[in-house]
Amino acid sequence: MLVASLALIGLTTAVVPLVVRYLGRYTGYPLAVIFLVAAGLLLTQAPEVMRGETVVQSWQWVAAFDVQFTLRLNGLSLLFAMLVLGVGALVLSYAPQYLDPHYEVRRLYTVLTLFAAAMLGIVLAGDLVLLLVFWEITSVSSFLLVAGAGTAGARPAIRALVVTGFGGLALFGAVVLLAVKTQTTDIATVFALAPERLSVTDLSIVAALIILAAFTKSAQLPFHFWLPGAMVAVTPVSAYLHAATLVKAGIYLLLLMSPLFLDFPAWNITLLVFGLATALFGAFEALRQRDLKALLAYSTVSQLGTMVALVGVGTSAALAAAALLVVAHALFKATLFMLVGIVDREAGSRDLDELSGLWRVMPITAGLTGLAAMSMAGVPPLVGFVAKEEAFYSFLDVPQSSWAQGQQWAGIAAAVIAVLAASLTFAYSARIFAGAFFGPLKQRNLYEPSWLFLAPAVVPAVAGLVLGIAPGLLNSIIDRTTVDVGFTMVGSDLSLWHGVSIALGLSAIAISLGLLLHFRRRWVIRWLGEEPPVASGPLIFDRIWFALVRTGSWVGRSAHSASVGVHLFGVGVLIVALTILGFAIIPGATDGLAPVIPDSMQLVDVAILALLVPTVAFLARARTTITALVLAGFVGLILSVWLLLLGAPDVALTLLLVEFLTVVVAAPVLARLPRHRDVGRPTMAAVAAVVVGVSSGLAVWAFTGRRGPSELSAYFLTEAEELTGGTNVVNTILVDFRGLDTLGEITVLFAAALGLLAATAVGVRARKDAVIEVLGRGEQTVLRVGARIVIPLLLIATVVLFWRGHDEPGGGFIAGLTAGSAVAVAMIAGIRIALPSSGAMLAAGLGTALVSALIGPLTGGAVLAPVKVDVPIVGSLTSSLIFDLGVLLIVVGLVRVALERLDGMHIDAGNDTDDGNDTDDGNDLEWDGQDRSSAVDVTEARS
Amino acid sequence: MTLAIAVAVLAAVGTYLIVRGGAVRLILGFILLGHAANLIIIAAGGTFRREAPLVDGGVVLETMADPLPQAFVLTAIVITFGVTVYLLSLVARTAKRSARNAGEGGAHD
């Protein structure tokens, strides 16, 4: 039932956008019903829980880390789950009446439901990893809901996200530490193993991280400031997330983790001190506010402080009081938020200075507000009173706790602060009621809202009264909760009337002092000052934030240079430093080099070199672009021959084809480029060239050719045929052994093609001046006829090279380049070939490769593992052939994109008519900033 | 030794072209540096075994070239092509814009 309940809410999230289309803002009603059903599902397990059992459901989740998807229901989680779903149902049935008909409800309802699922997940999670995941989702959904308030919500939303995200990181740290030390992430097991596995240091770190996580989530000093800011969100969000549930996640975490720290005084002292400080601070701030929502926000901060302090006291009675306060607070705070929303809607304001005398026109609203405010103020006979009494008892009992060791002053100090906070709470509660509803009526034409609008507020308000009169109803669940947080069953005996006791006396003092503070509020304000005394939280946050942003841009500035030198300088320095470091620390680095293996250099190599060096030298001094391009192609040709001689036919073929295609693609672009004046200083360039050339040559001489065949090489050579069925080892490495690598590489090609499509999206047109058009009639005929012979031959070669690639030189890359060459020849000759668009080809290629990668897993193997099928006549086929087909398609696609797009780019300034929609100013890369100046002398290299 | 000299020459000229600046030189320099890098990888496999790694007629470990660097270089060549093509598109685009700016400026002459 646990998973059914969670899944119900989770799946509802997916359906909400559809339902909103039909029901609009009224989607809240069916959602409320679903929440109640989910609550009902959980309640079917309640009898077991109350008998003392813990309901657990578990599935294998991340097997590699032994993380289970474990859901757990005990008293603590049942209590919180009922709040999440119960208050959720109320708020969702309130929202339809509150929301403006034009409000963007789809986002609101979707994220609210998502949040509810995550919150339910937090309280049901039986595994730390699961808890963490749900924890983060609540932070993100809170961000989305606050950001939904538009521009006003932007900064507060960021503050909320950064602060709670910071806490999420802390929780992550705690989870990792616990998991590493106990070798499990199951919460129950962690608790069982922690005492023996965690040292005091570990425990201190875990405590600090958990406290950070809880304090950020539950808005404790000094992280409180995000909560009042979050009030820019619509009122249902404030009521649900930022009063009743989300901010309680921190309290839940503290309660959940309490068993770890039963004997750890630093935990208790930290929580008690910060909790009480927050309680007092929040109460003062609440009294200062005029905006009702801001007042309620600070009030929430204050109440959360009291809860944290109670968890800090650490006795079973204190933890029971904390749980009770969680319930009481959820009831009265949700009511108050909903009623403030109603007042806001009806009277058009929530400023206490503008509202007055509303009880005359809205008596029911006034009555309900009074009921909830009394509960908050701790006035009998409401549940807030019972909770406050229990809290006073707990604080007075501090000296009896295991950690305070009879320090009487600690109990007195805690109780005094608590009483002061309670009296301030009474004062601002009274102010809400008196300020809005008493005094002269200013707005006469107001009426009570419809009962539909009021009903969701009636339920928790009345529940606060019922539970106040008969708090015993909560005994069993509170008892069970104290057991869950590490205590033996004590048998709570909650009641409204405890007889005359110290706590009652303290209550009386708090209420009298509260009345005094209420009527003398101006004195308090004058004493406090209108503005907060210290720089406010948001201000400090923003200062740190912008300082960080500035630091980031300062660090990044060095990478923004357009000068090649700036980018290369750092790399160069690093290489030199690493080389020196390597010689310094690697043993044997200075022992001298192993001898070069004989036969590494042969006569034919010298011949190749004799061709290569002059060609490259000419290239360096080439005067025209076309000469340089031809020489570059010639360099590639020489290298292809060399590779063939070195025993790399596949590489040689690939290089040959690429050289051809590069020339075809580059020629039209480079030939049209304006010639550049020599800009760099030749001496500098020569020095850099010599340094790079000599050092890389020396490195190759020193580090290669001095070692026998590697083990890996032997492995591939001996195992290739057996394992893959292919005899061309290079191809088997590409498509079988290192298929994942190749998948990555074709993805790079895919991305390059996409980049090309994007960069040339503007100003593309079909080539009009194909090479053939500038030729004479006789030459045209020769070229056309030649092309008609060459193209079919190339296409046949494509098929052959592709088919035999696994066994003999060829394969997807080479076949793809061959097919690309056919397309290039056709283009030069002006012959049209009907083909699917290159974009479709690229997509089909990547898709084919990915699908072939999945054949392995589908047949029980690994991703990309080859699967052999024996086909009659053809022989045996493997799935890597399909993968290679994907490679082929991508390569052809890339070549085609290059040919089509680069060819269509015209650089001439005069007849440039095709780019009227060229609007992307400032997006172009600047090449050293020199191209712009050099464009003045537009000289076509071709002429 | 021969490979080391070839790498030295290719890397030196490639660097020279890139540092001298200008779009054409940049692209050609990039291509030459790519050649140098590929030769380094081939050199790492050793050049004392020069038979193509085709194991159809039986495996002869003593004479067959290391197939792994070959596979690396093969894909590297194709990727270099992809990047070259992309560079070309950027160069063409930039040049086109400067040319048009110059053309617009010249219309007032």
C-alpha cells in the first residue's frame, strides 16, 4: 500500500497537465480527492503501525551500489504523511476558489502534485539515497513554485534554491559518510551499525551536515531569510509548502536522525541554542510586520525554531512535544494562510494598516481566524495550547536530560526564552485578529466568501479545537513516534488540564505578557526600530552571490581572448611544467633510452621523406591559396602512400579519400576568400614553429620505436577472428572491440554536421556556378562523360568496400567516404542525384548505430556486443555490420552537408541578395580580429 | 627516425601557418598538425612490423603491424575532416560578413 500511495500521487503528476486542459483551475478538486485516496491507502496499514510494527516494502534499485528502493511506514512517517496528504487535500480544494481565472494553473498544479509526491517520498523513504533524491525534488519544486510568481519571484526563488540546495549538498555529504562507514544505505541498518562503525569525529561531521541540511530547509538562523522571500508565491503555495510541509522536512530529518545522537551533547546544545534563538528572533520580526503574509512567514520561522529546540532537548517528552507542535502548527498555520488569502481576495489587501473592522461584514472568516490565531497564541482549549504546555514542560526538564547533567540554569534559561517567545507569539496572533477584524469598518460593500472558499479553512480550524479539547486522540500516534525516534514506549497522556502546575503558570505569564505586548506594540516597535538592526539576510546573500559571479567572470576572462597565443600560452607552460615534473618524479626517467628496435627505419621511408619535406616547405611559402591547397593535398597523398607501406591499408585509404574531399570542399571556400595580409610577426611564428617542431620530433624519436609489440596488439591480432568473426583487425577494433568509442566518434561527426548546418543556415542557395559552367564545351563533355563513368564505379566500390570491411580493407568509414566522393564528383560535373536530405541521412545513421548497439542487450549480451546470425548462401552475418552501416550513413551525411552548404556560400559583396534575413548581429567569430581589417583588399585568389 | 623528422616538419610548418594568422593559413595549419598527430600515434605502435593486420591467412605476430593505433588514426582522420569542414564554414561566414561590410562602405565612394 505504501508504494501504491506514492505511485498514485507520482503518476497523477503526469496526468495533471492533461486534466488542466479540461478543468482549468478546478483541477484542484479531483486532485484533493486523489490525495485523500492516497491517505486512505496508507491508513489501511495504520493498525499494524499502531501495534508497533514497521511496514516495509523493498525493491532492488541500484544493484551496483546495493541501493534498494525501500519504503517504510512507522509512526513518525505516518504522522508526517497524513499532514502532507491531509493539508495537501485542503489546500488543493482551496486553490480553485482562490486562483484568478487567468492564472497559469497547469504549472501550479503539476508542480504542487510533484512536490506532494516528493514530500511523501521523503517521509516514507527507508533508504538514505531515496531520501536524498526526494529531498532534492522538494527543493526544486519549491523553486519552481516561487519562480512562478514572475519577475518579482526571480530573486527570492534563486535565494530559496541556493540556500536549500546548499543544505541538500550537506545532506548528500552526510549520506555518503554514513554509507561509506556502514556499507549500507538502508536507514534501519545504518542506525543499527552506526554506534560501532562511526567514530566520534565521523558522528560530529554527520551531525554538522544534517543540522546544516535541516536548518536550511526549516529556515533556522542564519538561513531563515529565504522563507519570508518565498512569500511572493501564490497563497496556496505559501500555505502548503512554506508553512505546513516543505519547511517541516527539516524537522522530520532531525527527528529521523535523532536516534544517532542519543548520546551526543553537541547535537542537543546546537539545536537548543539555535532553535530558541530562531524562535525569539522570528517572533520579534513577526511583530514588526504589517503584511499579513510576511507576519505569518516570520511566525513560521519562530515556530520551527521552537520545534528544533524541542528536538534538541532530546528527552522522549520533548520529542513528543515537537511532534505535537508539528501537528498543531500545520493545522493553525494552514488555516491562517488560507484565511489571509480570503481576506486578500475579498478586501484587496493584506496590509494590517489598511484592513480594519472586517468582522462586521465577514463574521465567519473572523471567527475562524480567531480560532486559528488562538491556537497559535497558545490559548486554551485549542491544540496549540496543549502543545505549548508540553513544550514548557520539556524545557523545564532540560536538567533531567542525559546531556545537561543537572544544570538547573539551563532549564530556567530555556523556559524563560520559550515564555518570551510565546508571549510575542500571543502578541502577533492578537494583532492579526484585532488588526484585521476590529476597529472601524472601512470597506462596507464586502461580503462573506462562498462556503466553497471557506470550507477548506473550516476543517483544520475545527480540528484544532477538537484536538485541543480531546488531545488524548493523539496519544497513540505520538507514543509510536517517540518509539521511532529512539525511545521506549512511555505512554503519553496528553490532556488539556494538567491541574495547577509550573507550565500552567508559565502559560499564564506568557498570555499576560502577550496582552501587554499587544497593547503596547508601539513601544516594542520603537525599541526594535522600524528596520531590522543588522544587514538583512537577502542583502548579505546577494552580496555573496554577486561577489561569486564577479569572481567567476574574472576567472573566465582569460579564456575570452580572440588571440590564439593567449590560449596556447597556458597549454605550453603546462606541457613544459609537466615535462620537468615528469623527469623529477618518475623513477628511471633519466636512465637513458632503450635502443631503437632494428628495422624501424627502412630505405623507402627516406624516399618518402625526400618527397614530403620539400612539399611541406613549399606549402609554408605558397603564394596563392590554390597552390597551398594543391600542395596540402599532395602532402596527404604522400602520407597515404607511406601509411600503405607501413602496413595500414585502411588508414591509407581513409586518408586518401579525406584528402580528396577536403580539397573539393575547401577549394570553393578558400578560393573566394580575400587574401590576407601577413599579420603575425614572421620571426615569432618561425620561433614558435621551430620550438614545436623540434620538441615534437625529439619526443617521437625518444618515446617511440623502442618497445616490442604491446600485449594489447597481440590480443587483438590473435583473438579478433575468434571473437568477432572478422579478419580485418582494424575494422573489428572499430566496430566490435571499441564500438562504444566509435559510437562516440560518429556522434562527434554528427555534431560537426549539425554545427555546419547551423552555421550556414543563413544565405544558403544551390550552387549556380558549378565548375562545369566555367569550362568550354569540349571540356564540359569530357567532364560529364568522365563523371558518368566514375560515379557508378565509385558506388560499386562503396558496396564492395562496405561489405568486405570486416574481413579486408574497407568498412563503414571508408565506404562512406567513397560514396561521399561519388557525390562530390557528381556535384563538380553538375549532375543531379536524387537522395534523401542529408539531415535525414545523418539522423538515420545515428539511429541505426544506436539500434544496433541495443541488439546485444536484447539478446542477453552487453551493449554493442556483436550477435552472429547464420544466413544461408550469404554466410554468417554479425550485428556489427548494421553498426557499420550507421557509420557509413553518418559519414556520407557529413560529406554531403559539407559539399552542399559550403558550396552555397557566396562571399562576394556586390551580388549578395540571398540573406535579407541575416539578423544575427555580433554572433560571428572574429579571427584574431584581423579579418575585418583585411577584408578591405578583396582580391580573389583565383584570378 | 624518419617518422620523427616527418612529425617535426609537419608540426613546425603547421604551427608556423597557424601563428602567422589568416583564415586560409589557419585551416591548412590545422590540417598539417592533424597529420603530425596521426603520425605520432602510428609511431607509437612501432614501425618495425609492416604487414597489414589482416589475419585471414593466419596470425603472424612478428610481422603484423599494431592494429590499435591504426584504428585510432582512422577515426581521427575522419574527425579532422569533420572539424576542418566546420572551420571552413565559420571562415566562410566571417569572410562573407566582412566582405559585405566592406561593400556597404564602398557604396558611398
